[in-house]
Amino acid sequence: MDMSPTRKNVVEASGFKVENAVSTRKISKNYGPVEALRNLSLDFPKGQLTSLLGPSGCGKTTLLKIIAGLLEPTSGEVEVNGRAVTGPGPDRAFVFQDFALLPWASVLRNVAFGLELRGVAKSEREAVAEKYIRDVGLAGFEKNYPHELSGGMRQRVGLARALAVDSEVLLMDEPFSAVDEQTRRKFQEDLLNLVQTENKTFIFVTHSIEEAVYVSDQIAILLPRPSRVSEIIRPAGFRSKGAENIRRDLEYLDIVDRIWASLRTYVE
Amino acid sequence: MPNRSLVLKVLSAVIVFSAWEIAGRIPVSYAFPTFLESMNALVHMTIDGRLFSAYAETLQPLAVGIAISATLGIALGLWIGLSSWFDWLFSPIFIVMQAAPLAALIPLLVMAYGIGLTSKVFVVCIMAMPVIVLNTAGAVRNTPTSLTEMGRSFLASDYEVILKIIIPAASPVIFSGLRLGISAGFIGAILSELKITPTGIGDIITYSRSIADYPSMYAAIFSIIFLAVLFLNLLEKIEATLFAGNVRGYVSD
Ligand SMILES: Nc1ncnc2c1ncn2[C@@H]1O[C@H](COP(=O)(O)OP(=O)(O)OP(=O)(O)O)[C@@H](O)[C@H]1O
Ligand SMILES: [Mg+2]
């Protein structure tokens, strides 16, 4: 296959996937008698953002942890850049749904923790951490401890920690669930910028249909337990229309409606 | 605020000592001296050096026993908490040890190890170790999985997970185990001196009682309690400097 940069760009712009950063093949996961995932196969194109959308308890966190190498699937396999996953790796970083901050460590140390574990020197890792603390809007809170922060602020610490290790794939488990609506919209815009400027692959779990449609290149709708992919939606047209116009775009509204129509059966 | 807690400590000491003084003056019992009489006896004992030679004796099994209990206890506790196999193997021993009536075991210890230092060290360890081991193991076992998972996802080695996540997370409970264990160790040290051979502080207590010198007896008891409190405060300081975050409370959500 011709991999010259020009050709690759052309193909990407026209919406075809060139390479997958992550692919899951027939993943099943049982927790004892509970069947969380069954035969789930899904590809995550490189440099794009894929959302996982599905009812609570359908196995989104489970899937993310399997991709992260934190959980073993009962069967099936995960490939990251063509290599089978056997455990956590430097190519993936995780934003945890429950934040998972060290309560005894300051914001600065928490954000630098991933780099600390990679053996980066103290002054260097703190400089990097400070940059990402600023990026998520927590400048001035470097010396605070997690219990002194609000839920949304803690969540942003977890986000900064994952960004700080600069890995190719970001696994984000409801990273904006605890921030207020204004911050959330700002983060969504920031996220779109990140997807565009950095060549990273984002796997993004959310409960919000609007959020998924707004930020995603690809949306995977998951069925309730045992979870499989019921539908893959690729919003295409409105991405280039600028942040303010997307929410009024017809295609955007259409897709939101369509997803709601297919999910509402599980709510009722 | 450290000042406020100091004031409270002094205040509670004043209340307790006044109550003691009043109770001694009523008197509650002919064998119960007043606070001032006891302090007077304590000063005398200190000046004529009896107190120092007594502590030279008593502190030996106490220090050795507590040192063994703390290092071995924490190490064993970590191990038991980390490995279910070790848990299965060792936990029952310490649970039995914690429940066993020590006074009934002392004759056995004396039979096995004589009346010297070894037996006394054993008594201190039997008193101090179980709570240290069981607290440590429980705390390690209850480390939030989300924290260890976070560590692994950011590529921590097993060793780093233990050192940077499990131990700091467990340290408040480990330290509370140490506090309880050390208090129990003090009891054990005195108990061994009362039940095995009267030496050191145990000797002062036994001897003063036999000649009805109650102020000296209470002075000796007071001094050992005072020492225990002093030691526990020192431990608190160590914890505060070693794990600065522990005083800051926990967040789990
Ligand atoms: N450690 C575990 N042991 C047993 N069952 C588990 C465990 N973790 C998850 N489950 C079960 O697996 C299912 C999927 O859980 P998971 O956390 O992946 O859901 P989720 O899609 O992330 O839900 P939410 O949107 O509410 O976060 C749930 O029904 C849950 O009960
Ligand atoms: Mg979840």
C-alpha cells in the first residue's frame, strides 16, 4: 500500500479509514455469571475520536479497561498498532471514571505521576505537569490536595495526568461527567482541537448523545448486557463548519434524533 | 491548629489530676494516695535514682519487643495482605494470639524460655504484634482497586505499586495499628514483670504494695503511663512527617 504522506492525507480527508490504531476482535468478558461483553468487534481509526455510547452498566468501562490491558478478556483479542495487547503499555493512557487520584499527593504530583513512574526527572516532569495543569484550567491549584477540589476539578486532574504522558491512544471514561455545562462545552471544543492538532487516537465514553455527536468521528452504539455493537455512525458533513454552527446543523440534529430513537427502547 | 490541641491536652490533664487529688483527699480508699503525694514520691524516686535503674530493666524487653513487633509485624502484615496464600497460612495464628488469655500462656513461656529477658520479650510481642499484623494486612487488602489499577495503567512495576500506592494508602491504618500495638506492648512489659519475675517498674509496684507505700506504687504506675503517652505522641509526629498527606483526609469519589 502506498503510504506517502500526500496519499494518506487525501484518503483521510475523503473519510475512509487508512489504519486502525486499536482494533478489538470478538471480545467477550464474563464476570463470573455476569456476561458483560459478547463477541464485540470494533475498529478505532488512527487520529480519530470514537465514542462509545450505551446504557449504564452495558460494559463500556469494561471494554476500555480491556483495551488498556488492565483486564483480561475471557476470549478475543485487542490489537494496538497491529500488536496484540498483553498488558498496559506506554502507547495508551487512561482517564478514569472515578478519577483515581492519590489522596496524599498534591495536584502537581498527581499530574506528574505517570511521568514519575516512567522515570522522568523531577524538575522535567513537574514542568510538563504544570503545562497540562494550566491547559485544563487548574493553574494556581498545583499545591492543593484532591480533597480540596470539587468533583469537576478532580476530574480535570485525572485528564491532565493522562495528557501529560503523551501517549498515542487516550482512553477516556466519561471524562467530562462531573464538570459544569459551560466547562463541558469548552472542553468539548478543546477536545476537537486536540483531535485535529495532535495525531492521537481518542476512545471516549459518554452518556450524552449530544456530546458524542458533537465530538466524534465515529460513534459506536452498544447494546445492553451482553454488550455488542449495534450500530456505528460516522458524522461527516458538519465537522468543518466551526464550533458554533455544529449544534444548529441539520445533520447534527438528525443524528442526535436517530441515536435517541434507537436508545430509547432500552430506557423504557 | 496545634495550639488549640495543646491547650486541650493540658486542660484534660489538669482535670484528670484534680479529680485524682480530690479522690485521694476524700479518700476513696486508704490505699489511694493523692496526686501530690504520688508526685512527691515520684520526685524522690527520680532523685535517689531508683526510677532510672528500674527503667533500665523494664525498657529492655519493652524496646526489643516493640522493635520486633513493629518491623516483623508490618512486614508480615504486608505479606499477608498481598498474598491470599499467606493470609490463609498466617492470619489464624494472629487471630488466636489476639484472643488468647495471656496470663494463661505465661507459665508455658516460662517453662520454655525461663524467667529471663526472652520470656518477657515474648510477652511484649504477643501483646503488641497481632494488632499490628492484622491492621496492616487489612489495610493492604483494602487498598482501593482503582488506585492500583491506575498505577498499573501508568506502567508502575509491582514494586512501585506497593511502595507508591499500597503503603501510603495503608499507612493511616498501619499507624493506628502501631499505636494500639505499642500501648499493648507497654501493658505486656509490666505484666511480664508482675507475673514472671519482679524487676524494674514491676518490682517497684510489687514491693511498694507489699510495704503499703502506696504513693510510690502509684508514682511508678503513673510514670509508665506517662512514658507510653510520650511515646505515642512521638509516633504521631513521625507519621505526620513521613506521610504528610495522611492528615488531609480521603477522597474516593
Ligand atoms: N469487577 C466486577 N465484578 C463483577 N461484575 C462487574 C465488575 N465490573 C463490572 N461488572 C459488571 O459488568 C457490567 C458492565 O460494567 P461496566 O462498569 O463496564 O459498565 P459501564 O458501561 O461502564 O457502566 P456506566 O455507564 O454506568 O459506567 C455491569 O453490569 C457490572 O455489574
Ligand atoms: Mg463506566
